[in-house]
Amino acid sequence: MFIAYAVVGILLAAALSASAFFMASRSEAITTNMAKLAVPDSWLPRLASLKAAGALGLLVGLWVPFLGAAAAVGVVLYFVGAVIFHVRAKDYAFAPAAVFIVLAVAALILRIATA
């Protein structure tokens, strides 16, 4: 089970890191999507920091089980919020956020199972 958590956690952390980088560098695709969802531009650095913190927490969670579980819960909550913003804006293209939720739930379940 630990190997499964390590694989899921590392892959999720890599995806979150890339997403945080593109958000922090204000990639055109990200800023366009955020404007469509009515997310203020001033939120981008904070949202990128939350993604980076989630990625770091998942990686540290390889050695500290509680921190890995807490990071997975935080990532789930972050992307539930993302889905809510998509639905609120009547933009139903939230499949990437749903994939992140599924991966984060998998990481949480695997981290709890190995603790």
C-alpha cells in the first residue's frame, strides 16, 4: 500500500507543482480561465501557494503520515472549491478539477491505509 501512496502522491504533487507554477507565472490559459470564473486576479498568488503547499505536504507525507493525510484533505477541499466556482459561473468544463479530487481522495485513502 505504501508504494501505491508513493506513486499517487508523487504524481499528484508533480501535477500540483506544475499547476502552481503556471498559475504563479500567470499563464495566459490560466488567467483567461480565472477571468471567465470571476476569480479576482489578486487571488492567483494565494491559490498558487495553496497548490504548492499541497504538493509539498504530499511529498513530506511520505515520511510523516499525518501531514500527507492533511495535505490530501486540503487538496480535496481546494478542488471542491474549484468545482463550485465552475458551477457558479455555469462553466461545466471542470473535468481537470474532478480528476484532481479523485487523485487526492485516492492519496488520502492510501495514506490512511498505510499509517
